[in-house]
Amino acid sequence: MRVVSSVIAVFALLWCVMASPVLAEPEAPIADQVLERFAETADDIQKTLDRGGATGGKLDELRAKIEIQRQALSLIESETEELIAPLQTQLAPLVPAEGDETEDPTIAAERARLQSEIDTLVARQRRAQTALATATTLSDRLNDARRDLFTETLLTRGESPVLPDRIRNMWASVSFRMRIIGREVMSRVENSGMTGVGDRIALPFLLAIVSLVLAVVVRRGLIKTLVRSLGDEPSDGRRAAVGAGVTVARLLVPALALGMLLAGIGSTGLIGPVGQKLLGAVTQATLIVIGAYALSAAYFAPGAPKVRISTLDSACAARAHRWLIVLAAVVAFDAIMIEGGNAISLSVDALSVLNAGLLILGGAALWRFVRSVDLGVPSITAEADAPDPDEDAPEPVVSLLDRAWRVSALLARVIAVAAPFLALVGYFGASRFIFYSPVLSGGLLGVCVLIHGVVSFGTASAAARSAVDRDAGTSRFGIVPVFAGFVLFGLALPLLAIIWGADGTDLLAIWARVHEGFVVGDIVIAPLDFLLFVLVFMIGYFITRSVQSLLRKSVLPLTRMDTGAQSALSAGMGYVGLTISALIAISTAGIDLSNLAIVAGALSVGIGFGLQNIVNNFVSGIILLIERPIKSGDWVEISGVHGTVQQVNVRSTEIQTFDRSTMFVPNADLISGTVTNWTHGNAMGRLIVGVGAAYGSDARKVEKILLEIARAHPMLMRRPEPYVLFSGFGADSIDFEIRGVLRDVNWILNVGSDIRHSVYERFAEEGVEIPFAQRDVYIKNLDALKS
């Protein structure tokens, strides 16, 4: 399998780069050896390119060699620059002033020594720069040659594989190679004798039985046990956990059984070199089928709807699962017949005929798989073209995922027809490229979608269990699927590049370009430095939020600080932590802030004109956090609107009104405007309840009744005690006021309501009349109106 070998090559190249002593420290002898070795490599590459006709393997070998040496030259060039800088710093004080004819010989000798070292390093740096430019040129030429060879392979047309002569040659080649493998086995059997053969076969036979038991009995028992543990109404998290467990059982148990079987076969010593190559291809093919079956069963789950991740119904899921396994079997047989056949030197006719047969079967399987999935996806076009659509019904919403599936399904159908056709007319390379690359890419993306689905299910369930309300759970765990998506994308990208023709050298070159960065003016932008900045800052962010949560929930409640002070301290800790995190991230990433001086100057002009409001609000927010005239939990009145302060932010303050709406007030308005804070110093507040009694009532009696009512209410304080005022003579009543100090002013409306209830009941008992306005209407000239 080219993908597997390319992945191994990537790790091998990275190991060579990291383990090479050249890259550890550019000492003079090693650096000179690298430069001399590069000259030999460059001459070899130049001769190979001039001769032409190099194979793909040779070009890949030269590309890998030149890329590793290019990395070494780049490191020598940069590290030599770092060695020159301190020497120049030491040399600067030793330079004599103009007109100074007397000089200490020791200083002159030291200056000469430093200058000699600098000259040597500068010469080495220039040689490295020249070699680096040559390496880049040769690398580009090798890439062009490899690209031309790849294009030629795709566009080369051979004879049609359906010709009778080619089919006969295929049978002859396959039977000849099978006879070679058979002769290898028979020769080893004859050399070992029948007794030795029996001893050698006994262990593989026992391992085969154990493997069969593991693959069938144990796997089936584990899967049934996991499915039964779901219950009747499983949660999304439990479904995800059980689905992952079933997938692991389907993957690991057969893989373990296969490993034991292959170990037993290898221990017999009856398989020769050709048979070993074919056995390796069979192993890869078996692992492909096992992996495809496990992942397809986890996603479609035709026999277990409770753990199904797909939205298809059972019938469509079963058909899609079946055809996906057939498609995986085609890829597996390709590994055996084509990759393995190439390893055991099958003829070109045999490879061409086998490739055509597999692509015909694979095209049919791909077509049926897309058809099975398409039947389970709601057809928006069909709904729109219904005979009598409901005019009042909402128009169907076409999501991005729906559109992506439509395009993918169309491309898959084109591939299912075009690949077998190209194979039948003789385009061997092109037919394989347009079929296996999309199929393997789809399989890789399917694995990523499956993993992301499991993570999404698990995080959604965890949020539902741990959060007090749904919004808090979403905000706490919603970042996990997004982060998982970025990680999966980063892991899948190089594998997709390998599938579509890249190799380890290409990935290493891309990694080098990313590591070196690119220059914009005088600024070097390195994506890895940016990622390092983001990573360090995110770590600092999470640590800051964790400390804030610890203070808010565990430490500050144990102190005597009020709620507002606790909130202010927690917010201040957040600002300090984020600032420190940003500074550490900038320092770790090696970002030069001096390059931002021009940007800072332009920004200051912008602050002076357009951003002064934002800066004003920011400074006002800092003042609010320090002085705390308004803090979280205070009851405030702003422009006639009452509400409770929820949080003092950088730009504005959140105030929740009594009708549960949220009002955002700029901090500058709170500093410069008039704000009534009902609970600034403490929660106590004065209550005034006006009461009217009818004229003719005993005023002293009314005052006594009202005073008894006020003293009886538990929320009114005894010191100072409540009192009653005879406030005046109204148009219809004599007016009194009950005045008292509440323990908690937040209860002012409730206490006022309670007192009015008590007044109404006591007045009714004592016979005191509560007046109400009465109006008499006199109509003049009534007789005239009657007439």
C-alpha cells in the first residue's frame, strides 16, 4: 500500500532530520562535511537530470536526500548568523579610535583573533547561502521531473485488457507465480521432512483455532453485552460510549486474531521470499476489510438502531453497509492482486486485466453505495416538485451539508463510470488514480466524521448532565467538538496529500516552509510561531479561568467580602491573568513588538478620533472596579429604570430589570451621570406607605392603628423604630404616612403590599372609612333636552 509506505517514509525522514548530528550544533568540521557532501549530491543530481529517464523511485530518493541536506544547510546558515553576532559585540570595544597610534599588543592580538573567527564564519555562511540556493533550484527541478513522470504515467495508454491474448497472459503469469510460491513451500517441506513439518504446523493450527474463537465467539459476546447495556432509552453520551466500545471490539479482536495467525504462519518457516511478499499484501488487505467493517457497522449499525450514528433508516443503512464492505473488499483485493502482484513481479498484462476487473466491480459497488445513501437522504427537489405543494408550508432549508452530499454523490457516480471505462480502454494509471484516490479520501473523511460524531454526542451528554441550565452546558462544552474538528482536520490533511500523490519528501518540504515562515516587508511571519502563540495564550486563558472559578466558588465565599467585592476581585484577576498570558505568549513565540510601532502609532491616531468612546468606557470600567460605586448585586435606578447589576464588563455594565430584560449601560454614563444605588452601603432602606382616612375619623386612633401595623411587620427594624406622620389634609381625606427602615430594601414592594393589606383589614375591623372620590353630575336645561 503506497499510503502506508508514504506515512512510514514521512516518519523516517523526520527522524533523520531530528536525529542528524548536523542539525544539533553547526560545529566547523561538521558544517564543512555537510557542504562537501552537498557538493557531491548536487553533482549526482545534475548528472541524473541531464541523462533523463530516471524512474520514480530514483527521483524520490534524490528528492529525499536533497531535502534533508537543504534543511541542514538552512540550519547552518541561521546558526552561523547567531554565532557571528556575539563575536561582533566583543569586537566593537576593541576597535581603536581614530588618531590613537598607541595600542596594547594584547588587545591587538585579541582583535585579530576575533576578526579571524568572524571572517571564517562569514565565509562559511556565504557558502551555506550559495549551497542553499543551489539546493532550492535542484529541488524544484526534481519536483518538475517527478511531476512530468506522474503526468506521463497517467496519460500513457496501453492495450485494452479485454483482448484474449492479454487475458491468457494474465492466467499464465498468475499461475507461474503461484507455482513459484508452491515450489518454495514444497522445497522447505522436503528439507524439513514430514515430522518437522508436523511439528511446525501444530502451533499455527492451534493459533488458528484460538484466532477463530476470538474472532467469532468473543467478539460477538462483547458486542451483545455492550448493546444490552444500553437500556430502553439511552442518552446520547451512553450511545456514543457503547458505539465506541462496539467499534473497538470489532477492530481489536479480529486484528489480534489475525496477528496470532500470521505469527503462527511465520513461525513455520515454510513461506519463502515470494510468499512472504504476498502474505504481507494479504495482511494489509485483511486489515482494510476489518477496519472498514468495524467503522461502517459503527456508523450505519444496520442491526442496532440504538447505537446508529447515521440518520438513515434500517433498510437503507443495511444496504449502504453491505455495499461499503464490497467497496472495501475491492480495495483489499487491489492490495493483494495489484500491490502484492507488483511485489512478486506479475506481468503487465496480468496487472492490467486484474485492475480492470476490480474497477468494474468497484464502480458497481460505489454506484450502489451512493444510491443506498441517497435513498435515505430527504430529496429537497422532490419536495419542491410535489404535485400539490402546500403554499403555507415553509420552504425546505438546504444546508451546506446537503449541498456537499449532492455534489459528492454526483462526482462518485461519474467516478464509478469513468474509472472502469478508462481501465478497459487501456489507461491503467489514470483509471487507478481517479478511482482509488477519491475512495480512500472518502474513507478517511468518513473516519473523521465518525470520530467527530462520537465526540459531539459525548460532549452534548456531558453538558446536559453537568450544567445547571442548557445555556451554561452549551457554553462550557461546546468548544470541545470544534477543537476536535480542528485536530482531525490537521491530522487528515497530510494523509489526504499522500493519497493524492504526495510523498514524505513533499510533506517534509512543506513542513520546512511552514517552519521557516514567509517574509512580508521586514517582518517574518511563521505559522508555527503563530500557533505557538495561540497555544500558550489558550493555556494561560484556561489557567486564568480556572483560578477565577476557584476564587469565585471556593475561596472568596469563605471570606467576609460582600458579593460585589468578590465579583470585582474575580474580574480583576481575569484581566491581570489575560494580560500576563498575552505577554508570555508573545515572549514564547518570539514576536518582535518593535515591528508594531507603526501600527501602534496609527492606532493611537484612531483612538484619538474614532475610538475615544471605547477608551472612555474602558477607563470608566476600571474606575468602577476599583472604586466600586456600583457592583454586582446592587439595586440601581438609572433614568427611571430599576434593575439589579449583573456584571461590570470592560465596555458596559449589564443590568437586569425587574421584567427580566437585560440593559447594557456604557460605563462612562455610570461615571458621569446620576445613578441611584439603593444598596450601595448596605441593604437597608426606608419605606414610606401613604394612607388616607375619611374626614370625621379619629386621627389619634388612626395613627395608633397604623403604628401597631408597622411595628408588627418583621421586615421593619426596631431601631430606628417605625413612626406615623399626619402628613396633611387632602381633597377627600386626611393623609397619613407610615415610615420605617427595612432590613433589606429589595423587599420594599412586598412589605408595602403587606402593610396595605393589614391597613385595609384593620380599618374594616375598627370602622375607619377609607374614602374615595365622589362626583355629582348636574344637567342643566333638562326640560329642553327632553323636548
